[in-house]
Amino acid sequence: MPEIHLCTKLKNSSRITDKFAEGELAEKKVEVEAALVDLKKALEGNDTAAIKTETEKVAAISQTLGAAMYAATAAEAPKADDGVEDAEIVEEA
């Protein structure tokens, strides 16, 4: 069962890194790809500690990539000015 989880993590991380190729995201992509190579090498052996370490490394780097992707998307999103303002409801007695 853990092998399925690791294979899914490898496939998903590889798919995500294919979409980003510029700026900070490109740097994160290189980090993720390097971590994936290390994880694949660890999976070829039987050292569970190394596999766990490399899996955690991929997860941590993937999270930083996700944060960078979120920040890049948020920066590109247009700000909507729909004329709506936040307000409080005040009940008068």
C-alpha cells in the first residue's frame, strides 16, 4: 500500500512541475525534480529510512512549490471592483 501512495506522489509532483517554467517557479521546479530523482533512487533499494526521508523531502518541497504557485496566481488575478463594501449590521432599539 505505501508503494501506491509513493507512486501517486511521484506522478502528481511530476505533473505539477510540468506546468511551470519561469521565474521562481522554475527554480522550485528544479528542486522538486531533483528531490523526485533522489526519491526514485531510494525506492530502488530497501532502506526504509532513506525512503521516508526522501518522501518527506519531496512533500516539503512540493508544499513550497504550491505556496509559490498560489502567490503567483494571486498576483496575476485581477482585482474586482464591484462596488460592494463590507458593512456591519447594527440593530437599533
